[in-house]
Amino acid sequence: MGNCEKVDDRLVLSGEFTIEHAADLKAFLAEAAAAGGPGLVDLTQVTRAGISLFQLLISFATTMEASGFDVRFTGLNEYLTSLAETAGVRDALAPHIAEGG
């Protein structure tokens, strides 16, 4: 699995996040949600991903925003952007992309 950590006011994901890693990522995001944030998820160092990454991130953002927290994703490189488009989740992800993406 990739690495998940809280660094200052960000959640930083690095490495691989495929379906095999979904349960661990879900647990990490649930813990972050229970703690009330943070609201910036840095994807700059994600090297490989599957649709499950986006499904979990969108769910996390929706849950957090329902509780009054603003969640934004940053570091969406060309690979992740293309994957989101191919997977059909680009529109669901778009409202959560930080300026400069």
C-alpha cells in the first residue's frame, strides 16, 4: 500500500493506491474524518492508482463537507487526471480540486 500520513494541515498520500489497498485507505480517511480534517489532501506523490482511490476520496470529501469542513485535493498530475476522466469520476472530483490542482 501507499503511505498515508498527516503532515501539518494536509493529508499526504504517496505510492500505490489500487483496489488491494482500499480497506487501509478507507480506515485512514475514516480516522481523519473523525478527527475533523485536515481539509487538504495532497496527491502529488501518488504513483499508481485505481478507481477505488477516487471513490474513497470523493466519499471522504462528501462526508467532511456534510459536517461543515471544506476538503480540497491537490497534486493531481496528468496521470491521475487522465485516470479520473477514464473512470468517469472527473466531474464528481472537480468541485474538490484545489486551485492549481
